[in-house]
Amino acid sequence: MKTQGTTAVRVRQGTMLLLAVAIGATMGCGGTKGTKKKDEFFTSGSREADQRASQRMAKEQQLAGADQKNEKAKKAGEGAPAQAEGKQTLFERLGGEEGITKIVDDFTVRALEDPRVNWERKGVKRGGLLSRDTSPAWTANPQNVANLKKHLVQFLSLATGGPPQYDGRDMKGVHAGMHISNPEFDAVIGDLKASLDKLQIPDKEQKELLAVIESTRPQIVTQR
């Protein structure tokens, strides 16, 4: 009797254990569905569809990681000095006021000694009824040369994007009555080019500066 009672107890215990396992499994399935992890991946039954889904998930994770990396870099860069934007002006690329002064110093000596330029306007008579017999001659004394260099530096600095400071006369007014010709103006361009070559100014900057000077031809040349 004792053996039969023990056996019955064990059977009841085994039955209860099986019921508990079954209930737990059922609850576990329902719980898994409600607490599914975000990145958990279930097969769809199609290998190609699974591969596409896997690739899409990997791409999304990669993009998310890149966004986090960029955000960290952005935060790390906060407070750092901003990098200068935009291109340098021609004034800056020529070396600023110091660089332009060197160009003017070499060019002025070269142009004043060039007979093709006739900077002193020897033999030229002013036009007009009241000034027909007067001469526009310009003397290359130290004071005149110093003023010429000063105004050339100011003009070139202003025209190339430098400081807006120019206290000379307007281009057309200062050359009025001098009867400057195109060949004389061409000689000035040639002398300036020679100075730029001597000072080893890069070709790009040379072309831009020579274009600035060429733009003044209509205000300077009156003898075509």
C-alpha cells in the first residue's frame, strides 16, 4: 500500500510539473511577442527577402553610427576657431601693401626710364582753346616721384581688394590733356609685366593685375 501511494504521489507531481511547463511555455510565447527586441530578425521564409532585409538593417545601423560620429565631432569642434572661408583677394595674394609697394617701386623706375612711355610728356602740347600752347610736362623730381608711388600703391591696393584709401585725383581728370596714345599705354603694360616677371609673381596673379590696369585704358588713352 505504501508503494502504491508513493507512486500515485509521484504521478501527480509529474503531471503538475508538465502542466507548469506547458503554461510557462505558452506565457513565454506571448511575452516574447510583446517584448520583441528592436533589432531581432525573424525569417520570412524567403531567402532573398531575408537577405534584403538583413542588408537594409545593416545599412540603417551604419547610417545611425555615422550620424552619432558626426554629432560627436560637431560637439568636439564647438568653441574651436572657425576656418576662413572664401578665396583670398588679389591684394592678399600679391603680398598686401608690402608686395604691391615692391611692384610699384620696380615698375616706376622702369617706366620713367622707358622712352616709349614718355612719362614726362616732353614735346606734348595741351589741347583746347585756352591751353593750346601749354605743356603737360611732368618733372621726375623726388617729391613728384614719391607722390606718384604713393598714389599708385593706393590705387592698386584699392583696385585689388585692399584698403579703400585713395587720395589722388580721378583717373580721367589727372590724365586729361596729356594726349596719351595706345602705343604708350601698351609700353606701360609691358613695363609692368617685366616688373612682375622680375619679382616672380605667379601667372594667375599677373593676369588679374594686368586686367585691372587694362580696364583703365578708356580713362587714360585719348590718342587712338
